[in-house]
Amino acid sequence: MPSDDRNLFQRLREMGEDQMNRALEELMSSPRFTDLLGKTLQQALATKGTVDRNMQTILSLLNLPSKADYKKLATKIEALQGSLVNLNIKLDRMLAQQQEKAKAPAAPQRAPQPPRPKAKAAKPPTPQASSA
């Protein structure tokens, strides 16, 4: 049987592109072939879904991350990276403002003046008791 397969592939290769296109057009014009091809693709997709679900179950039983887990983590990491970029921008702005303030000429400071003596408030006269 392998020799028949090899001969078939050799014949197809020898046919050339034009004849190959004609053969494919004939196959695709056949409703029976297109139905069979559609059913085959549906079954293949259903089988792939089953295999994916089974692999997900096996990975979760073994406590191993799945492709979906990696995608979730990648999304979270991207969000964190965005937050870090925003924080870096804000920090750069704050540092630039501090540097501008440091470079700006300071207002002339007055020499400290000695404290003024406090004036004592006049005490109201206290009434003295008169003896009668």
C-alpha cells in the first residue's frame, strides 16, 4: 500500500499545477465531496475541543498552568507595566519640579531681628478699702 501512496503523490506532482487545479475544481464541484469535507472538519474541531478540555483537566489536576492561565497572567502583567509607566512619568514630573524649585533664586532673607521687649499693660488701680 505504501508504494501506491507514493505513486499517487508522484503522479500528482507530475501532473503539474494546471491539472491539479482542474482536479481540485472537480472535487469541489461535487456536493458529495463538499458535504464529506464539511463533516470531517466539524468532527475534527469537535475532537480538538474534547482534547483541549481533557488537557485542561489534566493540567489542573497536576497543578500546572494552562494556556488560559498564561494569558490571564500576561494580561495582568501588561496592566501592571502600564501602571508602572504612569508612576514613572509622575515621579519624573515631581523630580523636575523639585529641581526647578531648587534652581530658582530664593527670595532675599531678612536678617533675624532681636525680639522686641513686650510693653507691660497698665494695671487698673485697685480700690482700697476705706476704714470708717
